[in-house]
Amino acid sequence: MASIGRSCDTMSQRKSKARTSFGPTAPPFLDYLKNILRRYPDGGQILKELIQNADDGQATEVVFIHDERRYGTESLWTNKLGKYQGPALYAYNNAAFTDEDWERIQMAGRSAKVNDPNKIGRFGIGFNSVYHITDVPIIFSSGHLGVMDPQEKIFGERNGGFLWSLDDEEHKEALMTMHDQFQPFRDIVSVLGEKWSKMIMEDQHFAGTLFRFPLRNETSEISDNLYDSGKVVELFDSFIADAELSLLFLKNVRSVSLVHISRDGTMKTRLEVKASSPEVPLKSENDSDLEGLTRFKQITLKSEVCKETQWLLTTCTMKKGIMEDLDVLAEKLSFVPRVDLAFPCSEERYSEGRLSCFLPLPNNESNKTGLPVHVNACFGLTDNRRHIKWQEEDQKHDKHAMWNELLVNKVLPKAFVVMIQDASKLCQESRLPVSSVYRLWPDISHMKHKEKWLEVAQDVFDQLFRQNAAVLSLAKDERWFIPLSDAIIPSNGLGVLLRNGLQRIAKEDKLCVLEFVLSDGNYKELQGLQLLPLSDGSFRSFTNREEDTALIDSKEFPRTLLPCCKHLFISNDLSSTCRTYLKNLASKNLFRVIVLDAACVVKYTRRMDSSVLEVS
């Protein structure tokens, strides 16, 4: 029996030893990094991630510099750094690293910002996307210069980088004497401004952050993606396409520039986009469930051409205690139940909105809503951060997908109603053009095959009707508002026309209303409305009656062919868009709106001749 007992003990000990080596292990950092690069997109999104991190650091200015120059390799910390002295991409912002920032940037996949709802760059993988471009990111900020080497080839095995401190006498002396090592940073800092160069020389401190990403010119363990000058140009082009939207929803960054420095040192600014400081907001008091603010923001874009756009921004946050499900998820995810809407007041035509998660998401069909506003929120995103998550069959219980559904279905429609009502107030105060208020109403014809967003638009209309919200009519000498109960709203909710007040509307405003109502192609709704503009300044009704005939001329058949019928031609004041709409309407043969052609010229010429004979 004793022998059996000893045998059992031995077996138990062997089993115990076997179990001690069991359990999941973390993959090597290089494997982790390569996995990120496989899932995470190369392109302009990389610049957006760096802007997000700058915004988190409360920077107000960001500059990206593509420098094609090569630097010396004689006086370096180690000869192994020589291969990284060639062309590089720099990313500068005017906020210095804190001690905490130096710790965070080393925490791959363990972002310290994950529990801070006021930080947007919390995703961990954001900074690591720069490894699409480089093998060795270098950071210069505050009093330190740090080199990151995930391959552990420069500073020895188990050394994934090195940090020099300018307040360390040995390090400082080395950096000051190793001219080639520090020269790329000196040159770029001098580009940013003389004050920075002087500050570094005198105080050994840089009150900003400058990343240097040497372009990968040979395959490595990290990636075989080579980055030449052409690829950096493509990177810049990708960002330029969204540049106007890039500053709309950021909290701190007010300026982003793209600069190119050629091999001979010639510098050219490819792009500069700036946002105005926030105006004093209009406090919204239309919905007791929300805390809302509406204000204007000016975006100025300078590249080959200059463009200024005025935006109307509304921010609405759902108050705590209104929706329990939303409160629970906000706590679990450390998200804020806030939706921002941005509307381009300067545009003249209906614009199709996009989704943003603080910076615009990729310009693909799934991120277009059909709404006339851009929508921003702290959305839960897919792993590659290209789309927001929805409650599809395979992720019905995904918390991020549930959060998105609540934001879009419950918070967004309320925020949209607030924006429309605030826009009406601003228009009444003559701070917003009349045409902008009309374009702000969703146009369902732009939302085909977009069921989720169509439901949002319908909910917006439902809420406006339930609240009997005020809508804008246009008197000649005043901005006149009436409740919806006194207005005619066509079935799709697009036209806002007065039942008994069209005669009070000024001509220019009638033309604005006409273009808006024509835009959806539902021409039958015009029946009986006196909105058909003629060249003598009068308006006729849209009917099939002979006396309501209106003619549309063209280059082939000008109105001079029928001099006695000039009173029948449409107004010369119409925009090209409105003329196109009316021509399309004429082709439907719904009303007595006729495009002049040869047969029409003959018909009306005979009528004129008959009239002359009768008179004689």
C-alpha cells in the first residue's frame, strides 16, 4: 500500500510540473506589429492618427514635412543609424511630451487613454500605423530624443530603442558633438521657426514634439512595403482629399500644414488648412433631454486654390438618466453619448454627409449617409477603423455595435431637430442665409438604399411635426416664421411652402423655394402653387391651363425668335440648376411648361400672324 501511495505521489508531482508550463503566451512584438499592419490601412489615415494624438496632447498646430534631403553619416551614436539618415517624413505639433507621454508611447496595444472619454486617440494601434512607413520612428520632444527599434538591430538584442536626455551631461555632450545625428532635427526645427532653434540652443528644451520617420528603402522583418517619394505624395494627396473636413470636430488642433522639401532644400507648402476659433455658441433649449450648443466655424483651405467655408456646428449630449441602456454602455465603454453635426452654410447645393469619428472616416459608400450634414460621434469602430460597427447577425451583442445603434437611432435625430430649430433662429436674426435653412432639411431622394439613415430622416420629420416646430416663410421685409400646423409639407417632407402666404414672399426668396422643391423630382407637388417665374417679374401657377403657359428658350432656339411672346418666357434670373430642373419638369408634360423647339416656334409664329391679321 505504501508503494502504491508513493507511486501516486510521483505521478501527481509530474502532473503538477506539466501544468506549470501551461497557459497562453503573448506573441513577440514583431508578430503583433505585422498583424496590425495587415489589418490597419496604409494611406492618409496614418496622418489622421498622428493628428488625433496631437489633439489629445492639446496641440493647436500640426505640420507634416516630406524632406527628400540626405544627411551625413560620419558623426553618429552608432554606424548602424547611418541607413536612416536619408529622406524622411516629419510630423510636428506644438505640444511637448510629458513624462506620461514617454511612457505611453512604449505601451504597444495598451493605451493609457482607454478609460478617458475625453481622449480620442485611445485605440492603441494608432501610432503603430507609422510602421507602414518606417522601421525606426524617432521622437524629439521636451528634453529628450528617443529612437524606437522594434527589430532590436541597432542597440543590441533586447534593446528596442534608446532615449537620450538633454539634461544628462553625458548624453547632451554626445548629441552636441555628434553633428550628423542631430542635424536633421536642427534643420526641420529651423523650418518651423527661428524661435524654436534659439530655444533649443539656450534651454536644451523643445516645447513641442517632432517625429522623424525615415522612409523604408529596403524590406525588413516589419514590412516589405517600401516608401519612396511617390508614396509620400500619395499619402499627402489622400489627406488633402479630406482636408476641409479634418478640423471640423477636433477639440484643440486649429491648423494642419503639408510641406515638401526637395533634395536641394527648396521648400513648398502644399496645403494649409485652418479653423477659426469657436464663436460664442448659441445655447440650445429646444430639447430637455439634451445639452446642446450651436455655433459657426470657418475653415480656410490654401493649396493651389484658396477656399473658405462657413460651417454650422451643433453639439448635443444626452443627459444622464434619460436612457438607461445608453448610460450603462457609456460607463462600460468610457464613451460620451454625444453627437456633433456640421453643415456647410457656404455651399449652394444639397451636400451628402459623411461619418466621422473625430476625424473623417474613409470616403466609401458605407460612410455616406445621404443626410445634408456630417455626423461625428465617439463611434465603436471595426478593427481596421474604416467602418462603424452595426448589430449584424454575428454581433448582435457586441457592446460597440449596440452603442452605435443607440447613438444613431436615439441621439442623432434629436440633435438634428435641435440644429434645424437653431438654424431657424439664426436665420431670423439674419445670421444665416435663407437658402441654408432649406438645404438643412433632409432630402429623402438622396437616401435610396440607405435604410438606417432614411429612418433617421423620417424620425427627424416626425419629431418636428410632433413639436409643431416653427418653419421659415419669407416675407419681403422680414424673416417670417410659422408653426408647421399652418404650413404645407409635401409627402416627402422637402418643400416648406405657405398655404396662404406665397404672395408675401419676395421674388429672390421664391426662386430659392422653387429650386429647393424642384430638387427632389416630385413635381406633382407643385400643382396649383404660384411659383413659376416669368421674365416680367410675375409668377404663374403650375397648371395645365393655357393661360399658365411658360416657355424655356435655349441657344438653339433663343427667345428673340418670338418677340411678341417675351412675356411667356421664364425669368432670366434663374440659376443654371433651376433651369435644368425646369427643363426636366417640362419633359414630363405635367404642366404648361414648354421647352422651345422648331415646332413650338412655328406654332407661336402662326398665332402671332393670326393676331396681326385679326387686328388689321
